[in-house]
Amino acid sequence: MSDFDLVIRGGTVVTASEQFRADVGISGGRIAAVGAKLDGAASIDAGGLLVMPGGVDSHCHIEQLQAGGGADEETFETGSTACFAGGTTSVVTFSTQFKGGGILGPLAEYRQRARKAMVDYAFHQIVTDPTDEVIRHDIPQAVASGVRSLKVFLTYDPLHLNDKQYLRVLGAARRLGALVTVHCENYDAIGWRTAGLLAAGRTAPMYHTWSRPEIVEREATHRAIALAELVDTPIQVFHVSCAAAAEEIARAQARGVKVWGETCPQYFVLSAADLDRPGFEGAKFMCSPAPRDAAATAALWDAIRLGTLDVVSSDHSGWSYGGTRGKQVNGIDASFPDVPNGVPGLASRLAILFSEGVGAGRISASDFVRLTSTQPAKIFGLHPRKGSIMPGADADIVLWDPTKKVTISNDLMQHAIDYTPYEGREVTGWPVATIRRGEVVMRDGVVQAPPGSGEYLAVAPYDLIRPRGVLPNGFDASAFAD
Ligand SMILES: [Zn+2]
């Protein structure tokens, strides 16, 4: 009789801290043993391959509800397919709130849509309108249902919060044991520069980058951290794009503040010059913060090496380039503020980071696992079930060929979006199989998983995001005023 349902044989296991040759034994969807010469009812030969925990993409917009009804083009089915194609097995996606409405209605609809997922999924809850009812009733209910991360925007119409609103969300998070994730850019500064650019006739996609220079990101990052420190609530700063913002995070970390920083592949390989491509094509590369330049990219690698930034997510936010509902929803010559923001990246995230990071000698394979799987799982309360290869963990595994050269094309992405910003880019290193809870869901690019086989990950309280207990005058205002 075999000891295990499945054995992954002869590969190099890579964890966030070490690499070693071992077999991995899987039973009942979980990792049952890591060791030598394991015997299974079935086996996969992983000779020459890296055996790594499946990717955890802790920031991606999939089937997100849109104001006025409907949802993003990327559905939970297409998004799951793209994830598996790229080696990712768990995601954290976004339930949203529309100004003037509550949280629980959209959360219920979103939960319903997510039932089609094949990846395992947890939710962030976006808060755009922290009314008394939302603060006192809706957010506690959402957290009780396992949504332990609140997302706020400091810019974007109609999503942004002012400082008082942001403080209220921080206070609620502190009382409830939730993490706050923050999009850091200065709303008024961007609006002011945008008005000037439009008045000057500078409307092309390129001017999106001019509307939001590094200064507006740096200022908002500083403010987001300062207010979080005032309330004593841990935060993660999303999509850090430049040295100036990373420096704010590093300074706060040096003071002991619980602030984490995330970045995304687009900030390593895209630049403002991509938005300056002829015609309207620059819209394909339009995201916020905007891609910057070679100096910013170099600084991000430094911030990764120093540990200031410890998560690389996709911030997948897919809008097709053609058609009438994506980048061209307002026409082929729309002014930059009228073009939807975001780039797709579910399937390309791991390959780009591996190639640019491990392939180029900037980080180790263990660093890669830590940045793309283990640390996001830890920060969002999914560890050790997700993000690790050890007995008891879910058998979420990607088998990775570190030497395979692939030219990225949109058909390899297997998403709902009609383009990838990385078309034609050559990478070294590619996933050859993805295993989710012990089932092979992707092999040589062919994804096979029944819709609805993904599981909702309700997040229980966890220690990492416990407040430090450090408050001005030792006084916790959030305990007395919400
Ligand atoms: Zn995002």
C-alpha cells in the first residue's frame, strides 16, 4: 500500500529560507511529508525542477463590482485560469463599497460571484464611505465573516478618503483586529496638476505620469504612515513605485512602526516611456502609481534587498485595449483622466519576478518564494496553511523550470483581457505544473479545474497584525470615539 496519494519526486524544494533535494508526499490535499524516497499511489517526476509553494497574489482585482452594476471583465473563472497558468494558487481580491451605500450588500453579491473560483481566495474590503453605520455595523460584520483587511484609497474619484475618514477606518481596524492596506497618492495634488495639464492641451496617455509624480506618492505614503502610527494600527502600503516612498516606509520601520511595503512587477519592467508609445497605445501601460524610470527600478531592488518591501503582488486590474468597455470606453483619443487605470498581470507576475530577480542574480530563489508566496500569506493571515511547504500545509505547489526560456504573449496569459503589457518580453523560468490542494490544475499550460472548486479563506485573528500598544500619551482615542 502506498503511503501517499501523490508524491512529487526528485525536485529541489525551495522554501522562504532554504533549498534542498526532497520528495514531497501529499495526502488528502495536504502536504504529509517532505523527505527521501517517499512512496505514492501516483507520482510526478520533478527532476531538474524547483518545487515551490504556489503563488499567493495578495492584491488582485478580479470580477470586482462596478458602480452602476456589473463587474470587471476578469471573472473568477478566467482569473483562476490565469492564476493557475502562472503558478498562483491563492488570491486576495476586493469586495467594494459604493459611496452612499453599505458594505454588506456588495459583499454578499461578491461572495456569490466568487463561488465560481478555482483558486482559493480571501477578500479585502474596500471602504469608500465610512459612515457611522458602516463603522459600527458593517465593518464589524465583514471582519466577523473572515475579511480581515480593509483597503482605502487616498486618491481616485469617487473612492478617496480624507484624513478624518481614514482615521475612522484605522480606528475600526484597531478595535477589530484587522489590517489596513492603503493606496498612497495625494488626491488634491493630482487633481490640481491634472486640471493644469488638460488646460494646456496635454491629454495623451503619457501625461498620466506627469499628473502624479513621485512627490504625490511620497507625501501620501508619509501621511498614511503617520496617521496609522497615531492610531497604532498596522498597515501595508500598496504598490510602492519609487525610492521616495520606500524611504518613508524604511524610516517608519526603523522606529518600530508596523508598516509593510508591497510592489509589483510593472514597476520593475515598465517605465513612463511605455506610456509615450505612438497613438493611444500608451493606455495599455497606464496604472497608478505610474511606471517611472530606471533609477526608480534600481531603488526598488534595493528596497527588496533591505526588506523594506517584502511582497510582490500583481495588482492585476485588467481592462481590454479593444472593445467598448475597457481602455477605450471613452474613445480612442480620450484624455488621460478618462482612461481606466490598471494593467493585467495574474499569469505574468511570477515569471517576470523570477526572471528579473533570480535569473538576473538580484535575489535568491528563496527570496522569490518569500516575496511572492510566504510573506503575503503571513501578512494576510493565511500562513501556514498557504505559502509554505511543510507537513500540514495545503498541498499548493508550483513546479518551476528555472531554465526554460519563454517569450510572453497574450495567449499564454489565459486571462479575459485582450493584451498583456509584457507582449514579446523574453523571460527565463516558467511554471510547468500547478497543484492546488493536491490536484494538478495546470500542466504544460493546460488548465483543468472545475469552476467552484476554489475555497473561501476566512481569515481568523492572527498575531502579526496586533497593534504595538504604542500611542501618544498612552491614550487610545479609538476606544472612546469612532
Ligand atoms: Zn489595486
